[in-house]
Amino acid sequence: MRFEVQAAALGIALAAAALTAIVARLTGWSARRRAIGEVATPAAEPYILYFTTPACSVCRLRQEPAIAALTPCVRVDKIDALDRRDLAAKYRVYTVPTTVVVGRDGSANHVNYGFAPAERLRRQLREGVASVSAADRLNPLHAAPTAGLDSSP
């Protein structure tokens, strides 16, 4: 009888842990979906909002070199998530680094929670350039693709 009680308690604990993991995963997915579409400043070309903090070692050691591979061809707005809590809340920044790829119209097209490699950011920026409306395609200012986005590091 004692073994059955222990086995039942272990089963309940494992089920609770699994449920917690599922809820945490869905919450992250849901936050990403809500952040996409938030509006920032419109610009001539897609750009990146890069959320970081002074204590973020992943930001310094991994994300900043990946972003450096994209610059100076791409506008990157570096934002301290602690100083700009309003923007962090708007884009649902729960972890750093977080990168938000903003389209020409100012809408958040992609949100990357955690480290985002340069190639992923480059692809997301290209998607932002390719999603120009038919009217914009007739405008000669938007005819050429963004410089530096088609090349690999």
C-alpha cells in the first residue's frame, strides 16, 4: 500500500511538471504572437530593435557580434530593456537578448526571444524588403533591395 501511494505521488508530481512546461511553452508562443504587429517608427527600410541589459553576457558575447555582421548596412536601435520598460512591455520582452525586426510600415514582423544568429536576422530583414506592396514596387526609391542583406558574412 505504501508503494502505491508513493507511485501515485510521483505520478502527480510528474504530471504537474509536464503541465507547467506546456503552459510555459504556450505562454512564450502567445507572447511572440501578440508582439508581432506592434507598431514602431516607420522607416525607408526594415530595421532591428535590439533589447539588452548591461548584465547580459549572451548579448555581449553572441548577439552583438551577430548584429555587427549586419551593420552598417542595417539600422539597429539598441535598447536597454531596464531603462525602457515601456518599450520592453510593448514588445513583451521577457528575456534578453530580444530582437524585433520592424518593417517599413513600422509593424513588428518578427520577434526573436533569445539569441538570433545573423543569418536568421538577415533572412527576416529580406522578408521585410520582399513584402513591399505593389504600389511601392512602382516607386523607384523601393526598387532596389537593401544593400548588404543579400551577402553572407
